[in-house]
Amino acid sequence: MKNFTYGRASSVEEVIEQANRDRNAMYIAGGTNLVDRMKAFLDEPSQLLDISRLEMQSIERTQDGGLRIDALVTNTDLANNANVRRDYPLLSRAILAGASQQIRNMATVGGNLMQRTRCAYYYDTAFACNKRQPGTGCPAINGINRIHAILGASDRCVAVNPSDMSVALAALDATVEVQGEQGQRDIPFVDFHRLPGDTPERDTNLEPGELITAVVLPPMAFAQSGVYLKLRDRASYAFALVSVAAAVELSGDQISTARIALGGVAHKPWRASEAEAFLQGQTPNQSTFEQAADIALQEAQPLAYNAFKVDLSRRAIRRALAVSSRGGGIA
Ligand code: SF4
């Protein structure tokens, strides 16, 4: 690990100013991913700006009945918040499906959004990696790519986003509040993370120096029927091979609205918008859910070792939609 300086921020404005004076500075809160990356020589900041003591630990009702979640709320506090458990149970379940209790106690909402891929080639500096060092190549494309992307990848990078929480937030139409030199702006959650394209080194659409201050959930009554289904190699402390956040709203015997987001399959949480559109007005039955799952995966392009993810995703979508259409619960 290279030497760096450390300082505690006393206000959002002050820390943003510090970050803009030194483009090699990095924010740190829980540090559950960043410290690992520093130890592996993946990130070598000149200074760490500790934001963990800023007053950003609240979860509050918005005027329209949604929730505003400060960026420094821990994953544990968010998962156990009474309003989240009642109104957005898929978010609570997604968080509890991730990491370990100890990590969730430290990890923050903002940090969860900023965690980087767990591609083994990215973490091993003996290998080239376009994300770590642009232009050097991607050994995963023709390597051991069992955990890698089947949707939205490029010839520069086939990594997947590892976050469970972000899959739920994508399905729930969340918005990310960020603050930078130019003031505050809101980013729709589906536009926060990026596909790799020609710039796999960029995971998000944050501008240099911008700080995540909150995540806002809109009111969504049918989110109470929401489901988070995570499929992985072992039952705990493992990243998703495939995950699905889904919620279905029924009107009589028809589906009026649906939300589907996939994890473990792309460089960002993957919102299945075409499948959602198809579901509107359909009768909630096995055939409908099979067609929706086929639509969601129609553009999948598996690699040598991860073709199993295509069928796994289809089955996970069918199951999540079926459980949500029956009122939700554990899928
Ligand atoms: Fe690097 Fe992305 Fe290739 Fe992994 S998939 S080696 S992160 S460029």
C-alpha cells in the first residue's frame, strides 16, 4: 500500500472542496471495499477524506410518501428500518442477502453503490485489465468467465456489478442525490451505473469530486409485494450468480404494472424494461411469466463458461414474478 494522508471532513461543502483541489483524493466511509482495493494496489489515493462523521445517517419520509435515505446510513440500519421492511421489503431482503453481518454493520448506502466488480483478474495485478489500466486488455473474455456478464458487455470488459442492494434500488425507481462543485443534482438510479463500452474504467456517471448524499425512493404501493431472489454458489457470504428484484401490481385478474431488475448478469443492475412492458395487461400465469423471462434474456450473449446464467436467469425471473403476483414474501 502506498503512503497517503488522512483527514476527517467537518462538512459536505468542505470535503467536496478538498476533493476538487486534489483529484487523487478519495472519499472513505465504511471502507469495506476501498481498503481491500488499496491493499491490492488497485487504488492508490494521495489522501483519504473520511466522511463517516458527517450528519448523513437519517432515513426520513418524503412529502409524497417515499423515503429519503442518507448516504451514510449503514446497510444494517437500512435493512432493519421499519418503513423499509413494510413498504419496500425487497430492498431489506436484498441487503440481508449480501455480505456478512459484520460488513453490513460498517458498509454504507453510498459505499454500496460505489463498490467495484469482483472479477478475479481485476483484483490480481499479475494480469492485464482494462478496468484497472485502460488499454491493457481483458483476460476474462477468453479466460475463466463463469461469473461474468451475459448482457450489455463489450469487447473491453465483461465484468458484473456485485451489489445486491443496487438491484433492488433499480427495480424501485430510486434516485441518487449527488453534490459537487456545481451544486446538487439527481441521477435516476438506472443511469447511475454504466455499461463498460469503451470506458470500462468508469463504473458510474459521477463527475470527479462528486459525493453521493442520499438515495430517494418514490412511493410505490405495490413494492410491498416485491421479491428479491438471489442464486449463488453457497448459501451465505457469496456474490450472486444471478439475482432478481421483481414486483407485480395486479388490477383484477390482470397485471397493471411490473418491475424487474437483474443482478450478476451485467456491468450495472439490469432493468428488464421490455419484459416489464410486455407484462402490462397480461394474466399472471406461468405462460406469461415464461414469455416475460424470454424477452428479458433475448439479447443475452453468454461467454464460454457462463451460458448456464441464461437459463438460470429465466427461471429466477419466472419464480420471482410468480411469488410477487401471489403477494410477495420469500422466493
Ligand atoms: Fe478487467 Fe473487466 Fe476484463 Fe475483469 S472483465 S479483467 S474487470 S476488463
